[in-house]
Amino acid sequence: MHVGLIGLGKMGLPMRERLRSKGIQVSGFDRNPVSSDAGSLRDLAARLTVPRIVWVMVPSGSATSAVITDLAEVLSEGDLVIEGGNSRYTDDRKHAEQLASRGIRYLDCGVSGGVWGRETGYGLMVGGEEADVIEAMPVFDALRPDGAREDGFVHAGAVGAGHYAKMVHNGIEYGLMQAYAEGYELLESQDIIEDTGGILRAWQSGTVIRSWLLELAVRAVEEDPGLSRIEGFVEDSGEGRWTVEEALAAEVPAPVISAAVFARFASRQEESPAMKLVAALRGQFGGHAVRQ
Amino acid sequence: MHVGLIGLGKMGLPMRERLRSKGIQVSGFDRNPVSSDAGSLRDLAARLTVPRIVWVMVPSGSATSAVITDLAEVLSEGDLVIEGGNSRYTDDRKHAEQLASRGIRYLDCGVSGGVWGRETGYGLMVGGEEADVIEAMPVFDALRPDGAREDGFVHAGAVGAGHYAKMVHNGIEYGLMQAYAEGYELLESQDIIEDTGGILRAWQSGTVIRSWLLELAVRAVEEDPGLSRIEGFVEDSGEGRWTVEEALAAEVPAPVISAAVFARFASRQEESPAMKLVAALRGQFGGHAVRQ
Amino acid sequence: MHVGLIGLGKMGLPMRERLRSKGIQVSGFDRNPVSSDAGSLRDLAARLTVPRIVWVMVPSGSATSAVITDLAEVLSEGDLVIEGGNSRYTDDRKHAEQLASRGIRYLDCGVSGGVWGRETGYGLMVGGEEADVIEAMPVFDALRPDGAREDGFVHAGAVGAGHYAKMVHNGIEYGLMQAYAEGYELLESQDIIEDTGGILRAWQSGTVIRSWLLELAVRAVEEDPGLSRIEGFVEDSGEGRWTVEEALAAEVPAPVISAAVFARFASRQEESPAMKLVAALRGQFGGHAVRQ
Amino acid sequence: MHVGLIGLGKMGLPMRERLRSKGIQVSGFDRNPVSSDAGSLRDLAARLTVPRIVWVMVPSGSATSAVITDLAEVLSEGDLVIEGGNSRYTDDRKHAEQLASRGIRYLDCGVSGGVWGRETGYGLMVGGEEADVIEAMPVFDALRPDGAREDGFVHAGAVGAGHYAKMVHNGIEYGLMQAYAEGYELLESQDIIEDTGGILRAWQSGTVIRSWLLELAVRAVEEDPGLSRIEGFVEDSGEGRWTVEEALAAEVPAPVISAAVFARFASRQEESPAMKLVAALRGQFGGHAVRQ
């Protein structure tokens, strides 16, 4: 089995390493020739075992759509594309149909694990046809964490189900992070607490709230007590918003995940028009002094 | 009828004016001799019709408790104290009992209207005994807005009910202000909207969201388009927090009022420890760049 | 001036009445022949002063799009369509372009006021070209509340601005209603409060939270004390969700409006899968009894 | 070392077992004679090594206060009480002072781990004097999980710090549980998702959101797919509310933890007065049908 991997960035590069370390033959392609194994997509296609398996790992949105369009030209009937980026699940149906018109098969795969995945393996959530999933299983088995397959891999459902599950995963992630963050601030706010870092560390074993994110929080506070070197400015990469949008569409109450998303928006505002109006209203009715 | 009024500040002073303009004889007492009619509480007591009616309008908490303690000494059996400050309703029971031990009667009264009350009248919410409420009705009628009594005055229930109703009023106020504020920010964020101030103004008549707070918002934006002279730093004076605490105690879901309170807290933070942790966590697992 | 009005339902019918009562000649069209003045759209067009003004007041989405498509056939170059339904502002651009290809002009108009508008007038928010707005002003003036034009009418900006402003209006409406509702429940939960209806009524004059929605709350509680005849099952008609979606797109924190939307979702659930999982988790780690 | 343990319920009984299995001699006391080793507190005191160490593990509030009062009579100067229940940290100062007046020392200890602690060890957060903590370390070491002490034990600060840290721990727990719960409901709501249980299971390894709570969720869904045997009725035991109260007092924004608390309140309501009012308002202004 010789598979292709398109996109050798922060995620793709360590994935190529992990695949190779697990005995999967991989040729990678990237527009950056330094890391690329192939000179072009056509060159890449020529190197692979037929029917080909090509994993796409480029930024979601237009970059992914462009690669899919190119692959429709370059690949042959019966080949299989696995789209592993952080795409919105609604894009999967379009991509699957686009490739199906050329007889090319399609799986979508949500990949979790961040920069740690090279070492510990990646959590994988896959959508598509059962037969295609089985055919690609050696690739999935190489990427996922060691141990029972079911603990780090799932065939979640039809095309799109993998990215939908990954989106929900990230929505949950937003909520978890914000919950720890509020607790952290409550510890920092209380005078009788003398060792916030020690408390986080002590929560790692035996408690109800132990988790991998907590371990990362322990590391972060050990590396930088008081987090004095970090600004409270938090980006969001889309999945949190999509989760709230899906909650709206499905009429699912999502107060915690939406609060976590909005806290990030607020963290990025130098000025809040909303809070300016609230301050102005207090000045209007109460003669309350406002900061000018 | 010659009544006493203790506390001649931002609220008490215009209340004395309104009472006098409505034909109620009032002597005021304040520690500031410039506005005070009486030189001492004892002097004040000597001027009033017996049984005396004394309205207390000083800051809630220790200032109010100190005045109640002093009045227990200075007043006589059968006198009536009306506590009109922004006290927590749980303080009313203590104050009522303290005075009752001297045979002095007690009403609590929530007062709304801010600096506009002198002119338009004050919304009044009263707690205590029916007979006491009836006795003090001329004072209430002078302070409340003109028109039907029931539209600006209520005997809400037993001692504490007036301040409880006022607390809930303020909790609602927090929610209303934040709702308008979020809407305002959404208008300001959208390029095709050319006239935010005009939209606020046009909402004043015929729409579902017309209100007095909206009129104040119109004034604020007319006086300072873009609210460029105001900082989005919003104080809170206690009742919002109490409302959330009462919601917790009574197991009443209060997501909107609590969100409004927390938005004010966040507006006052130069740095958010919570969001620093979220940023740090993103850096830990994702290799996401963080602002340092 | 003889204008057309398409859609004679809960909103359109009283609007025709108000227009006529203000001296505007109107022919209405509805698929229901009982209320329709014209037998067909073509018949309607034949009756109107040229260049024609046609107001569309049908349900948003496919119904509105179908009418726009039909009007593109029936109307002539230079005619003016005013789309007054509860459409999403993103639909306006499509409709405007569709009509522009035939030389037909387009305004979008958000209309607030509900069933009360016949009597009090409708709050109007308009998007489009200045010249078109001026041409249609007699119609707007007839529909809006009496008094200063600026208090019930606004030209908010380019095409789509009217419906965007109306969407934000409705988002605010959700937040306001939920704030009053949480306060109402807090009054109902407290034993010392003896007269919830009286408190609502007394808030109508002099207080900071006086509003038209509060007046409606007073009516509702007077008609049905304790609201014993009403189920706490709350529909939403779309604009609340859109407002949250726009907040996500524009990165505007909207914790209050989103909390109000989610409270409606939760009100309609007979069973909450989320809360079942929380209950199950408590059982798992704490041996807490769960209801089965 | 022969220590005392008061309270042999759902927590105390397995703690006695774990202590004994780790070689600590323990006499337990409970009002229930079946599990009690001693016939009375005085009897218990007589059995222990002097200076005595007595661990109190009874329900927080009046039960704990009563035991502290009894211990002030029964113990001697120099003895040490460790209060391990789920007390509010503000109670600790009172209890410490009460015992200090008799020369008895006091530590507070937050204990996490639920029914699993017997086997895996309990996460421990302690408040009080360093010397007292060191003296009691053999007990803490027996109760905490095996491995590095710092991963399951912390001396968090002065008296009260242990229970404060435990309160924050539980507040975070509420937020984490609600985040998973919202994600679970989003999976259940989506047709293309065919294997919710499998997705939860696959998140256990390699993903960012892996945690002990997630493992419990996997168990819960495996035991009862669809959670059909569980009602979405969720109790709360106090710490979540206290966390929100502390956030209010410390002016810490806590939107996620409060949303989680309010979701539990709502889950227990058969009828929501708030949502009845929202429904009534929609009926009033829009003529929207309401369920009666």
C-alpha cells in the first residue's frame, strides 16, 4: 500500500511521519517543495498503488475545494479520497458528489490531537461508505492511537458524519476550556488560595474533573506562573461558531458552548460598543458617572 | 402633615422638592448642613407631626443601618419609618424588628426613576402592614407619577416585599439594557446600516420594543454619535448580583439577567485571567500562536 | 396614487385598512378570493397608477420569492416593489437583482407592530435607494404612527438594511421578553410577594423598565392571573436565530439574545437528551440516585 | 497512628476501607451502630493515639456543625480535626475558631472521587497550617491516589482553602458535564450520525476532549443506549450555586458555570412561569397562537 498525502503543514507533516513509522508507504505533496515528495499532483498520482488512496490535509474552505477539483482531474475511477481537514460537514456532500461524477470515492475524516498526535496518535471520526472505510483501515490504524481501535476511531455515519462529529468535538472543547478557565480565575481571585498551580496539578489524579486539557493547563501554569507572558486574546477557528449554528438549526439549547464562543469574541475587543451603550444608559437615567 | 426626610443626596434632594411641590410639608436632615433643614435627628423629630412619618433615603448597608439605630433612640412609640433606599430585602426584617422593639412601625419602599423622578414622579413598591401603607399614602401619592395610583405605586406584600420588587426591577433593567446593547452593536457592525441613531429613533413609536430605556438610548446616541466619548466600563450597584443570588436560592433559571451581570464584570477587566488560560491551552495543544 | 398590496393575511389585511383610512387608494391581492380585490397579479397591475408601487406582504422564504418572480413578469420597467415581509436581509439582494434585470426598482421594509399596528401605526425600517424611498413616502407616512416621521420610520441604508434592522429589532425583542420573564418568575417564587400583577402594573409609570412589552405583560396577567391557562411552550419565528447567526458572523458577543433563543428551544422539549446525560453522569460518578 | 473517622456513609465507609488497606489504624463512628466501631464520640476519642487525628465526613451544614460542637467537648488540647465534608469554605473559619478556643487544631479538606475513590484514591485539597498538614500526611497519603503526591494532593492555603478549591472543582465539573451534554444532544439530533455511543468511545483516546467524565459518559451510553431509562431531571448539591455566588462576590465572569447551574434548575421544572409569560406576550402582540 502506497498512499498519497496532500498538505504537509502543521498537521500533515507529523502525520506523514507517523504513517511511515507504522509501515505505511506515503508520498506527500505540498506547494512548498522543501517538504514535498512529488513535483505535482499528477506526479503524486503516478507514484501510488491503484486504486489510489489520497489523504487531503489542507486548510478548510477554498483551499480544500481547490484540491478536490484538481483531484477530480488527476485521479481515476475507483480511487478513494479521504478529506481530513477541519471542513464544515456541509462541504462534504458537495465534494463527494463532485468526485462521484468521475467515479472517485470519498470519505471525510475529523482528526483530533493537535501537535501531540505524531506521538500519541490522532483521534479519528470518519464518514462515508462502510466498504471504503474498511479499505482504508490500514491508514486509519496507523494514524489512530495504539490500543483498542474503538477508543480512538469511529465510523460515525454517512458522508459528512466524520466532520460533524469533529465539529461537535470542538464545540465541546470550547465549553471545557471555558469551564476550566472560569475556575482558574476564581482560584486566582481568592486571597486564601496560595497555590493555584498546585491545585490544578492536584486535580490530575483521583478527581472528577481530571482530563487531558487539565494536564495542559498544569503545564501552561508551570511554564508561566500567573500566565504573565500571555495575553487574554483568544482566536477561534470556526468549529465553535458552526456548532452554535448547528444548535440553532437543530433547535438544541447550547448555552454553555455559545457562552464560550462569545467569551472569545469579547476577549478580542479593544472596545465594546455594547458596553458603551450600557454605560451611556446608566449615565442617562441615573446620573451615574461614566468613564470618558 | 409634616414629615421628615433623612438623606438629601442625588435622590433625596429632588424628592424633597417634589413632596413640597405637591403640598407636603417636609423637613430634611443631612450630615451636610448646606441642604439640611434640621441640625440633628433629634431636632428633626421635634419638628414633625405626631405620630411621625420619617422617610430614610441614605445609601444601603451600614449607612442605612446606622440611621435606623439612631431613629430607634429618637422616635417614639407609634411613629412610622419608611426605608426608601436601595437596601437588600433581607435587611428589612432586621430593621423592622429593631424598630418594633420600641413600638415604631416600618415600611420598606423601592423607588425607581433616577434623576428624572423629580419631574415625572417615582415608581414606588412598598412592603409592610396595610394600615401603615394607608397612613402614609399622601406621601406616596405626592412622590408617585400623576395618573392612576396603580400605574406607579404598589403595596407589594409584607415587610421586605417593596425592596424585593425593586431588586427584581433592577435585575430586569440589567437584562433590558444588555439586550438593547447587543442589538446596538449588531447595527454598528454591519456595513449596509448607514444610520444607527436613526434606527434607534425610529423604534420609539409603533414597534414592539419601544420603551423608556430606548428613548434614553436615542438621547445618548444623539448627544454622542458613535458613543466616542464614553468608555465601555460599566459599574454595577448590587441589585443585579442580588437578583442572581435570589435566583440561585429560589432555583429560578436566570440566564439573561446573569449574562448581563457578567458582561458588566468583564467590561471592567483590563486583563482576564480566564481568557489567558484559554489562550494558553490553545497554545499547548494546537501550537496556536498566542499573543505575548 | 393607487398602490398594490399582495398578501392580505394577519398583517396585510389591517395594513390595507390603515392605508385606506389615510387616503391611499389600494388594491389588494390574495390567493383567498374573499379578501382579494383583484383576480390575478396581472389584473392587479392593470389597476395601479404607473409607475406602479406594489407592497409585498407574504410569508418570508419561498412564498416571497415566488411573488417576486411573478412580479418580474407582470410589472414594467420603472415600477417599484416594496418587500415588507419578515425576510432575511440576505434575500433582499437576490430579489433586488432579479427585479433590476427587468428595470424594476426594489425597497425592503421591516414592519413592526403586530396586530396593534392598524390602530397605532407600524414601525418601519427601510433599505434601498433614497429616490425610491422618497417616491414611496406617502405610503410609509400612512402606515407609520402619527407624530414625527423620525420616531416611527427610518431609511436605514442600502438594500437589505431595512430587514437587517428589523431582524435586530426582533433579536432585542427576544432579550427584553426573557428579561421580563425571569423577573416575573422571581416575583412568583417569593412568598412575601402578594401581588405580582400589581407590581407589573405599578412598573408602568415612573420606573426605568417601563415599556410597551411591560404593558402587554400587565394585560396578560390581568386577563389570566398566574397565567394558568397558558403553556410555557414558546415558538420562534426565525429572526432570533438569524440574529445569533449574524452575531457569530460579525463576532459580536450576544450572550443575552442567545440565552433567550435557547430558553425557547428548551421550553419546547419534552425530554432533554443533554440533561439525561448530565443525570447519567451524576449517577456514574457519585452514585447519585437518578430518576428513571 | 490510630485515627478516628466520623460518618460512615457513602463516602466515609469506603474511606475507612482504603485507610485500613493502606495500613492506617482507623476507628469509625456513625449513628448507625451497624457500621460504627465506637459506641459514642467519647468512646471513639478514648481509642485514638494522642494527639488525636479525627476525620469528620458527615453532610455539610448543620450535621457538620453539630459534630464540631461535640468534638470541642470530647477532644483535648493539641488534637487535630480534619473536616472532609462538602462544606462551604466560609464555614471553616467558624469551625476552626470554635475548636481553637479549646486548643484543638483544624484542617479542611475537599475530597473528590465519588464512589470510585475506594479503588483509585481520592483527590485531596487541604487548607490550614503547614505543621498540621505535615502531621496528618500519612492519612492524606493513604487516601490519595498512588503515584506522585502532587498529582492528587495539594495544600491549597489557609483554613478554608481546601473547601474553596473543592467548590471551584465542582463548579468546573458542572461546566464540563454541560459541555459534553450539549455535544451529546447535537450528535443525537443529526440524522447522518449513526453511532453516537461509538463517537463518545472514540473520543477517549488521542482527542483534545478526552477525560474521566467522558469515560463515564461512554459507560452510561453503553449501559443504556439512548439513555432511555433515565429522566433528564438533574439535582444539584450546592457547590455549583456557591461557585456562582463566589463569582458574583469576586466579580469574576462565570457565564459557563452559571449556564450549567441554570440548565439544572430548568430541568427540574414541570412548568416554567417565565416561559408562560413569554408565550403570553407573543399572544398579546402578535396574535400568535399559544398552547393552552
